[in-house]
Amino acid sequence: MHLVHLSMSDRYMWYNDTPFPMHLTKVGDSVYADTSGSNGGNMGAILLEGAIVWVDSGMFHQRTRAMVDRLVEETGLISESMILTHWHSDHIFGAQALDVPEIVSSEETKRACRRALDSSWRREEILSYAEEIRKERPEYWEAAQDLEVLIPTQTFESSYRLDDAILVRRCGGHTAGSSVVIYESENTIFTGDLVFSHEFPYAGDTSCDIDRWIDVLQEIVDDAYDLIIPGHGPICNSEELLKHKAFFGSLRASVKDAISEGVSYDEYLERGKIPDFYEDTRGHRTGMAVRRAFELYG
């Protein structure tokens, strides 16, 4: 794989002759976001007086570094901290590029990170996996070579205030520790993976709670935010959240009916009983969502 380092005045970096945006888009007066999908999960930045607060970090630290350097150069601000919405690697593996003294998350998210460090996040496991998928995902292999997995340094149980304008609230749903980041000054919310905008959601985490997920989506809608920045996909509105809520509600009802009729997980998939929603372009998310529903309601 060939990586070309371009000057900060250039607009793109290139991996295998494929360009991806190396900057965050300004989406509010003091809010930036990358929703391109080129760096794993979405990431964002909130500009405070004299400092940048990051929300998640993407997955590939080389790509994160390019975006960080550009925003720092444009604003003249320093990186103060990062808020982690949940523990999945596509939201935290880029953290080493942020150079922040503090990473904030729910206590449950930090516990999940610690468990992963003892299993799938062990260096030998990451390098082994990277080698297996090197041809299909060269950007993962490249990042894995000098990856330093960072975990939260500051935790909270239910909510946390950072500066007077930022509220972090643990909601659960997607994972037990999933949190939202609310920038009150601009009535903006970063939902993390509670929202996969215009995508089929990942509901395969062992702590995923579909009932809670449904409730949280409605809570966010009720709070009427001006700007909703999802964990994956483009910026969206309440209509997209209600669409997700309706899907999970239909999935819950469908699986409960199947279980009461003695239909197994395999039979459910074979009969194509899953409610209509976005196409599962990843190929595995449908089965994982159904399996989790069977675990929860069986």
C-alpha cells in the first residue's frame, strides 16, 4: 500500500489511488463533523474558547491525524479532550492522533474497553486480523502497524458536564455504555451509533438493548435538536430517528411472534421475516440484529 503525505493545503489524501476528504466539514457555528464514512465511524469537533473538544476519533489514526492537523491549523486552537460515545473500535482506534490529555466516557464504556484489551484488542490479535484482511482492507493493515489503543481516563455513571455548554449523557441502547453528546449552545446532538443514518444499523453488541434503544430514539426526537449528527451516515433529522424506531419496534414484535410460534432463528431468516428497512450492504448486520432480538426475547 502506498501512502502519499500531502501538504495541509491539499484537499485529499490518497490510499491505493483512492481519495478521501482530509478535513472536517463545518456544520454549525462552532461544530465540525466528518460523516464521509472514510474513517470508520463519524467523528466531530466542538470549538470552545481556546480549545477543541473531539467527539469520537474515527478508526484509522493516519486519517484522523490529517483531519486534526487541518482543523488545528485553521483555528489555531489546541485539542483539549475527547468524548467517546461508545467502545467500538471504529470510534476509538483513531484516538492516538488527537493528542488529548483526557478521554471521557461512561464507566460502562471504559469497562468494555478494558475487556476488549484482554481479548480482541490485544496487539497480537489486531496484527493477526490485519494480516488476514490486508488485501481487502489495506487501510486497516496500515493503521494496525503502529496502533496504540487508548482508553478513557475520565468516566461518569449517568451524566457529565464538560465546560458549561457540553452535556454528556449515558443512554444505553446500542451498547450498555452508549452516550450522547449535547452541545447546548447550538442545540446540537452527537448520537453515536444510536443512529445509522440511511444505513442498516449494527445491533450485534452483547449488551445491546433494543427496548432501551427504541425509548432513547423517542427521547432524542422529543428534545427537538436543531442538528443531529449520527454515528454513521449523513447528518439527519427526527424523521430518520423515527424510521429507526419503527424498524426496531417491528423487529421486536416480529421476533416475539416467531418465538411464540416456535420459529427458530435460522427459520426466521430463511423465511425472510425481518421487517423491511435499509439494505444490509455489510451483509452481516441483518443476522446479528435478529440474533440479538432472539436472545433478548427468547
